[in-house]
Amino acid sequence: MHGMRFCLLLVLVGTFAASQLAIAEEWEPEVAHIALPPDSIAEWYMPQNERQVWLHLMFDLRTELGAVELYLERKQQKKIVEWAGTLQESYAKITEMVPEWADEVDLDAVRALRDAAAAGDLESAEESVTQLRRTCSDCHSKWSASTVALYRSPDYSQLKLQDSKSGKEVDYAEAMREMSRSLVELKVARADGGFEEARNATIDLEDRLRDLGPSCGECHRGPSQRERFLGVDALEPLRALRASLTEPHDPKLSGRHLGTFGSTVCGGCHGVHRSLSELRSQLTP
């Protein structure tokens, strides 16, 4: 009797396993396809252009369409007509600047909006606004992520730093590797009780962060922006960590300072820049 039950159990387990294997073989995860914007859009972004022209066009369109919606709610026809005309002019620039996106825009909808507003047909104007919103959303869902990654994220590939240790100029990737090495040495020495070595690693790390400062100025022109991640207040947790790496050692205290430094300085900068930069490198030939 027990033998029959055991055989039945094996059959059930085998059947279940086979069914799961079949499901696994049939199932394939969806791989997201990121569409790259036309090369012509690069002309309207820095560094090919002195200004972020495309970005400002998008800001203008958002303001103009929002103004039309605002005055539609208030039933102020004169203002609707005024802003609808401005919107039509800006909207037409999309295909002038990026001809490849002619199919992405709806010039009929923006024209119908202006005509309906001029005729006082606010209901039809609202329908045109809805259509324009849908068109904008469809275009952004397809192109926004890759465009931001390629043209609004930092490109570190050409940046050079002056290494204060060696006196030599090094590329950004090498500087980051050395900074990571300093941080690892700090953590290992702290964990193993090598507090003098750990303190020296904090000094090395602070020097390397100071070397990093001038490169940030390529984009962050204002001193307050650099101060946030590399200034005195930002480095205070690192200095507090250095002071805590003594005998008798309080691992909770030094761990708290280490965590604060990692999250505010390293994590803060990486959270803003690293993900987009890595996406950019994947999208760039």
C-alpha cells in the first residue's frame, strides 16, 4: 500500500515538474526596445548648439498648451485664440527641426484648435486639445527616454582630471576606479582593525574628491551646486569618520559616519548622474 502511494507521489511530482518545465520553455521575457531619436535632433542640443534649443521648444509647447487649457476652463475666448496661435507656430517647428518626425505630430489638430477658438466653438477646441495631448504623450513615450539619455545626460568620456597624487592627467574612468579603491581600502581596514590605514584612506579619498571638483564645473557653473556634493558640509561625515577610527573603536559610530558619507556624497551624485550616464554609453555606438 505504501509502495503504491509512493509511486503515485512520484508520478504527480514528475507531472508537475514537466508542466513547469514546459511553461518555462515557452515563456520568454519581453525585452524592451529603446528607439533612438533621429540624428538630426543633435543639431538642437549642446554641444552642437550653443543652447538647448529643442529642450526650450518643449518647454514652450508645454506652457502654450497649458495656457490654452487654462483659458478654456475660464471660457476666455480672446486668450484662447491668442495662445492657440502661439502654440501653432511653436508646434510647426517640430517638423522643421526634425523632419523625420513628420508622422509624430498632428498639424491638423493644432489648426483645428485655432479655428475652433476663433469661431468661439470651445467644445471643439477642447476636443482638439485632447487629441494634441494624446499625440504628445505617444511621442514622448516612444522617444523621450533615449533622447534624454543621449542629449541631457553627462558625457564623461572626454573629461580629464589632474591627479594630485601623481601630478598626471587621468581620464574620468580611471579617477573613479582609484576613488573606489580608496573607499574599499577604507572599509577593509576599518573592518580589520587597521585604524591608521583606515584614517589614511579617508585622507586619500578626500584628496581624490577634491581633484574631482574642477570637472564638475564643466556643467555645474554655480559654486553652490559643487558645494552640495564636494563642499565642506558634504565632506564633514568623512572627517567625522576619520576622527572615529581610533581605539577604543565604536563600530556603530564609525559605521553611521561611513553610511552618511556614502549616501550623501557618493550616492547623491550617482543617483543623479550614474544611471543616465550608463544608459547613454549603452545607446551610443
